Amino acid sequence: MQSSAIQIRDPFILPVEREGLYYLYGTTDPNCWGEQAVGFDAYTSKDLQEWEGPIPVFRPEPGFWADRNFWAPEVFSYNGGYYMLASFKAEGVCRGTQILVAETPAGPFTPHSQGPVTPRDWECLDGTLHLDRQGDSWLVFCREWVQIVDGEIWAQRLDRNLQRTVGVPVLLFKASTAPWSRPLRRRFDGVEKDGFVTDGPFLYQTAGRELLMLWSSWGEEGYALGIARSADGKILGPWRHEAEPLYKQDGGHGMVFTTFDGRLMLTLHSPNRTPEERPRFFPLTENNGRLKIG
């Protein structure tokens, strides 16, 4: 099938060179906003154009703690296994990122951490994995605007086995500090307020060893993908935002990967309307630490 036939949010590509395949993961439940979530599916391709699937890579076992909002799975090859970080929620339980594991990129993925690794009393989502220059593992995640009005992005150390957090989380920045981010009006605890969204952090190291973070919020033209920069290459920053989003036309929650022939690519979902969201792919260029589409 063509990518235009795949309904998916929050696309994430894992190139598996020994198989010559790109694995596409993402939020794949037809109604990802409602109750009774199904799980996560994946698709495979040799050329990012023709896709096979869906492959059911995660289905919850009876007794799994969450039953709705199965969102944004990301899969990383680490220490001989494949680790999935994904968001889950249940009635009366805060949304959180749990870590799952599988022997192959096609799954089946099963719980690895004991429930969410994000703070249990925070509404959190979109956890991603970052390995720093010392080889330490970090969880980078969003604390949701639905709980705190001005969404935030945090970082916290993980242990070597990716089963639990170490130390305390550190605030990296708030959504409102980005010059391109725009508020959305909604009710918070019964009061109408302007809130700021944080979605989908993804870390990318430039050729000059600067650390970039792709993340999403709302901009002038709807859902958008921006870039923050840690000039010293360290996850704790300080972080500085680029003035304009990388992608601003009703699309976001993106990530960067390198093709088998060495090309830099961006994927994101667009438009941001269910059930119309589709994975989109764009060539990227890096010049003096700056990313540009095309």
C-alpha cells in the first residue's frame, strides 16, 4: 500500500539494516481519543513508498493497567533488544509513558517497566529515549497542558536496563517560551484559559555535536513542528528556541532518521484531523547545525 492509505499519528521510523526494511510505528487505533484501545500496529517498507502491513506489534494482555489513549510508540534498538516507549491511560489514572520490550522489531512487545516511568501524579505523554555522550540513558517527556495549562518538557535519567528512573526529573522548558507557539483556548478546572501544548519531543545531534530537540505545539497555521537547541550538546540545556517552526502547516509530532543510502529524512503526520492524518516524508538538509526541509 501507499503511505496515503495508512491512517497514523505520531509516525516513528526504525531502519533495520540487516533486514533492509524501514519499520513505521505510530498511533494506529482508528479512534485513538476514545475508550477501549486496541494496541499498536506497524508497517514495513524497503523504499518508504510501498508498505506492507499492518503488523500487530502490541496487544495488551488481560489485566494491563490502561484501556485507552494508546499513543505515540517509539522503538529503539538497545543492548541487543528492541524497546518501545509509549503513552497509555485509564479512567482515574494519569496518562504516562511505559517501556515495553521485544526480541524483534516486529514484536510482540510486552511490558518491561513496572507501569509508567513518568511521575504517577502527573499527566504525561510522548516519552522518548536519549543516550548522552557518556552513554547514560534519559527519558525526555511532556507534562501535559491539560493539567498545568502551560505544557512542559522534562528530562529524567533511566537506569541501564531501561526499567526505572534515577533521581528526579528536570524541567527543560515551557511551551510558552517558544516565540512561534500560540495558545489554545480550553477549560481548565471549569475556567476558560489560554493553554500551550507540548507534544512529541525527539532528540537529534548535529554534525557539530549540538543537540536539537524537535517538538510540537500550535502555531499561526495550526499544529506545527519546532526546534529547540542545546548549544553545548547536553540534555539539560539551557535550551533556546528557533524563531520559526520547521513545519507550520497543520502537521507535526515528527522525528528524523537516516536512510540506508545516507539521506537525512523527516517524518511527521499531517493533517492533524482524525481520521485524515497520514505519515509524510520530507528530505532534510543540515547546514552549520541548522535543519531545513528540502
